[in-house]
Amino acid sequence: QVQLVESGGGLVQPGGSLRLSCAASGTIFSFNPMGWYRQASGKERELVATIVSGGSPDYADSVKGRFTVSRDNVENTVALQMDSLKPEDTAVYYCYLRKTVRDMPRTYWGQGTQVTVSS
């Protein structure tokens, strides 16, 4: 089993920064994709950033140049540094990890953390 526990988030003014962290436990390999999704009120969950060790991170177009995803394979953590935040970044952010279990793809989720960008 895999468990993901997020920390960070909160209220920040437009133009500000926040850092989200996610600690993973269980059987995890560096080639398992990890990253972040977000879900704004009334909208579908969308991919924000994903990272696989040995590859380049991928970002949603809306956050490119402002968000940075990083990963520590020793500590089994993934972080999301969010700079130049905008009100439209307001959402619940979810850490995720994807792996194959019994030949089937499975996605694990954190509990979610609220990010609110408002003056």
C-alpha cells in the first residue's frame, strides 16, 4: 500500500508564494510518476505538474514558469513551489503517485490541501 500525506497550503495574496510538500510511504520506485493535481470549486481535477526521476518535469500551461516540482527519492517526498500566485490558482491541491499493481495501473492520492489566493 502507498500513503501520501500533504502539508503546506493556506491563504496567500496575489503575487505571493507557497510551498506544498507530500511525503509518501510504502513501496515506491523512482520511476513511479509523482506530482500534483488541483481541483477548483465546480471544476474537474486537472494535472498541475508531474515528475519521474531521470525525466524532465511536465507542467500545465497555466503554471509554466511559475511553479516548480521537485522530488527526493531518498526521503520519498515531492514538493511544489508555487510563485507569482494568481487568484485562479485557488483550488484544493492533491499529491498523487502512479504505479502498477497486479498489472493494473493504480493512482494513489493524498488527502488534499487548500490553497487560496486572495487579497
